[in-house]
Amino acid sequence: MGDQLKFSSIIRNIGTVPAQGVVAWISLVEADLGQPVDLEDWSAQKAVAQATLAPGGQIRVEWPMRPIQSAEHRVVISAAERNLSGIMTSPFLDLPVRRKPVVGSDRILPIAFVVPLAIGILMAWRIRRRYQASVRNDH
């Protein structure tokens, strides 16, 4: 959770005629619940478009993503062409996202003990210094 990931994909025109109006997009499905995930917080790049893709041509796309929710996910890339009625999809890619503790006890406990101890030592040192100064002034 919270890591920066990047998925790479290549969209190819394996046909014999140019593909017109090619659009490709990334989708994320939460496998546990079987429902799509809104990528608004996960990825800044939702789709790419190519006006024409020549026969044998390809588009290389990098899909940056930052997982924000722990669960078993699946990623799929889909592509559509203006003159075709269907869409083409990649195979699913499993993306298990594990919970990453933001605040761990191994980082908090030392601070919780050391800071009050340091403040106590500093206060005791100042009180002792004041006391010693007042004893010197009395003599």
C-alpha cells in the first residue's frame, strides 16, 4: 500500500489495415468483492488515444499507479477501435495489495519514552543549576 507502481503494456495492430481512433485504458477489479475499483486516487492516467495505428504498429504505454487500498486486485488493459464493435482485453494480472502500517509501534515507542525522558533530564538540570546559583549567591 502506498508504493509507486508502473504497469507497461503494448497495444498492437495485428490486422492488415490501419486502426482508426484507438483508445486504451486500464481497469482495476477488487477480486475479493468482484467489483471494479475507481482509479481516481490510484492512477493519474486513465486512458490513451491514438488517431491511427498502422498495420503491425504498436503503442507502448506506461500506467503509473499507487495502490491505496489493501485487497486482492486484478489489473486489465482494454483497447477499442472506432470501426470495431467489440473491445480487446489483456489477460488479468493479479495485484495483491497488502496493508502497510503508517505508524508502527517500533517507531512510536522510542519517541514516546525518549522525549519525556529528555524533557525530564533537561528540567532537572535547569532546576539543579538554579539551585546551585542560588546557593552561591547566598554565601
